Amino acid sequence: MPKLAYLGPEGTFTEAALRLLDPDAERMPCPNVSAAMDAVRSGEADGAVVPLENSLEGAIPVTLDELAWGEPLLITAEVLLPVEFALLAREGTELPHIKRVITHPAAHTQCRNFLARELPDAVVIAAASTAAAAREVADPSSPYDAAIAAPIAGEHYGLVPVASGIGDRPDTVTRFIRLNRPGAPLPEPTGADKTSLVAFLHDDHAGALLEMLTEFAVRGINLTRIESRPTGNGIGRYFFHFDCEGHVAEARVGEALAGLHRISGDLRFLGSYPRADRVPPTIRHGTSDADFAEAGEWLARIRAGQV
């Protein structure tokens, strides 16, 4: 049974994602994303589950930076988790009695309409996480009447939902990834895969990003995400996170990565793994593995002096 570190404490959305990815795993809550990833690097955990991006608020910067700068880890799986918020309180608490609410700032942002409509006079206090907020409310001596958190937090801390589905956007989704130490074989291609990498510019010049993007475009590879992050070496200096359709074992993806390796200052491969939505890519004419193989055979004949 693998031990998986995750962004804790118990009752976070990350724990819910971990349960979907590996229901039988031993769960190891960590105080933050960096600690969860370090637990894998040190061997204390076999893997980690951390959030990567949210459909409403975008990427999680600490995860991006850990993947780029920390000791290398590989993404081996992903899951898309619908984000459902509940207003949790101790047994017997009713909505009109709630005057002080505690939650994570991101949850506060995503539940503004509910709070304005149902609790316009309530004071909202920030917590380190939605699960930490629920844990605080569960304390009988807590000054807070309710917490906005994931429903799973109510299970852990003995709270009941005063209101459910209180998010402003019912279609909000967070993408979580499973990370493992390098060395084991990559997940096998499934036909509906994703490849992630980090690319650093060799030097800053006109068209530098376009040159990178061209490596994907000429091979018919669709990018599903691109994020720029500062290098820390001055204003205007950035590196880039890419997610693209396909697996590194496929010729078009492998050649694109080789091309990026040639022109980049540094290129970090983050993994090839099954897409959570299982959507296969559209393979453009001339970019299938068979097309690359035929072109290679043609080139070999030409080099051999055959026509």
C-alpha cells in the first residue's frame, strides 16, 4: 500500500482528490504543498498529491515553482475535482445565528454571492485552509460559528452542513496531480495522454517564445496550458510551463521535446501521463508515428543515394 503525502490537514479538497486517485493509499497530511513534495523527495512518502490549477483562479504558483526549481519529480497521474463548498457548523447551529465565518481566502472569493445574500452582516476571517477552518469551528471554545469548506471536512471534524453547494460557480474544477520520484517507468501511452515540461529561455530576444511554440505547432501538437513564471533574476525574465497533448513515446512529441532541448537554456521534463478527461488528440495529417517512420525511411534512402 503506497503512502501518499498531500496538502493537509485532513478534510481538504486535496484529500478528496487523493481518494479518487488511489482510494487504498495510506494518507499523509502535510502543512503545505512544498512539504508534501519534499516528503516524496526524502523517501518519507511514496508519492504526493497536490493542486496544480483551478478553473476559476488559474495556476497554483507554489506548485509551479516547486516543479521548476525543486529536486525533480514526475507527474504520473491527474484528476479533475469539482469544487463544492458547504457552510459547516456545529450541530444545532442555524443560518440566522451565524455571525462569524472562517475560511480560506480563495473559498471566500468563490462564495461571495452566497455570503452577500444569506449572511450580509457576518464577519469573515481568513484561515490557512478550508480544512483548518472546519477544525477551528469544531472546537467547542471556538469564536467562529461556521466554516466554508469541502463537505469532506464535515466528516472529519463532526460538523453538519447548514447550506450546501454555496459556490458562485457550480462548474468550478480544480486539477490535482500525483507526483513520484524519477526512476520508475513512465505510464504507458493510452492514446489520450498529456505531457508537461518547463522551458527556460536560452537568451531573451525577439521571437524567443515563438521559437518554442513553433516546435509544437509544426508537429501538430496542441498546447492545453502555458504559464509564464518569473525567474527571479530581474524584471522581464521568465520561464514557461507547458502542457501539451500526447505522450513522449510518440514521435511527434518526442521530436518536439528534442527540438526544445536544442534551443532552450534548460528544459525540465515533468512527465507523460493519462489525461483525466480521457479525450484523445486530433492527429493532423503528416504527424502520426507512421508518418514520422515513413519520412525517416525516405531520408535514409536519399542519404544512401537512392531516388
